Amino acid sequence: MVKAIVLYNSHTGNTEKVAKKIAEGLGVESFDKKNIPDLKDYDLVVLGSWVIMGRISFGGARYLRRIRRKLAGKKVALFFTSAGPDENHWKTENEAPRKIKEIMFESMTKIVNKNQNVTILSERFYCTGVISMFGKVQDKEGHPTDEELELAKAFGEQLKDLL
Ligand SMILES: Cc1cc2nc3c(=O)[nH]c(=O)nc-3n(C[C@H](O)[C@H](O)[C@H](O)COP(=O)(O)O)c2cc1C
């Protein structure tokens, strides 16, 4: 039987909320980076993280590197949250601006598929998350919205159809 799982790292809870909704849509469990079970029985692994300063969070890059050997031969679907997923980010003044969503999916793919033995699905998901620092909302209050969470659930349902 084909089995799926949702994994994520989350600092202030946005990515966790989205992960849980995707898992609900898929009808499977979600786990944060500290509680990842043995992946050998899973065929589809849904991986999520969040953005800091225009890049994947350090904890996200670390857990993806840690598990990538165990993803060989599996299907992987990617998702993330960020304050401005559709906005541009400038790395240096000389570099052309690129959209956060492009940077993010590219860097997640590079980490996960370093050994080119993983099938990264074209189905992917992202949404806006509130920026909270030191327990205070800084921007994007109310995100992910109920509507965004419903879209996350629909994404999970869409993945279910692929199994
Ligand atoms: C220190 C810090 C830097 C951030 N930098 C960016 C950024 O460069 N671009 C962006 O779109 N979001 C940025 N964010 C917003 C987070 O990506 C967003 O709040 C995300 O949903 C957090 O996920 P979490 O709640 O699962 O930890 C930043 C947040 C923090 C706290």
C-alpha cells in the first residue's frame, strides 16, 4: 500500500498549521523535524519549511540535509510559508531580483535531490505567514488565513489523487 507523510520545521507555527492542513487533506500524519519517524515505509514525503532573509530557514536546510539519504527512490512534494512568497528578493545589488517562491523551491529541490535519486513532484504549495518576532506580530497579521488553510487542505487532497 502506498503511504504518505508530511514533515516540516516551524518556528512560530505558520508552517505547522499548513502542514497539518495538508496532512488532513491527504488523510495522513504530520511530524515536525524533531520527531521524524522511520521513512522506509513511505512512498510520498511532503516536506515543508519557512523563509528567513530570503532563504530557507537554517533549521529547514538542516533537517532536509539530514533526511535526504532516506528519500532515495521516493516521491517528494514541497511547500513553504513566508511573509511575501510572491515578492522579489535581492541578494546583492548586482544580482537580478528573484521571487521568494522561485528561490525557495529551487533551494529545497537542490538540498533534497542532491544525489538526483528523488522524484520532486511539480505539485507544490506556498502561502503567506504572519511575521512574529519576540512574541509580537510585525506584519501580515491573520496569515495563514482560513482561506489559505483550505487551499493547503485542497493541496493535500490533490496529492492524495496522485497516490
Ligand atoms: C527574522 C525573520 C526574517 C524573515 N525574513 C523573511 C524574508 O526575507 N522573506 C519573507 O518572505 N519572509 C520572511 N520572514 C517571515 C517568515 O518566513 C514567516 O513568518 C513564516 O511563515 C514563518 O514560519 P513559521 O511560523 O512556521 O516559523 C521572516 C521572519 C523572521 C522572524
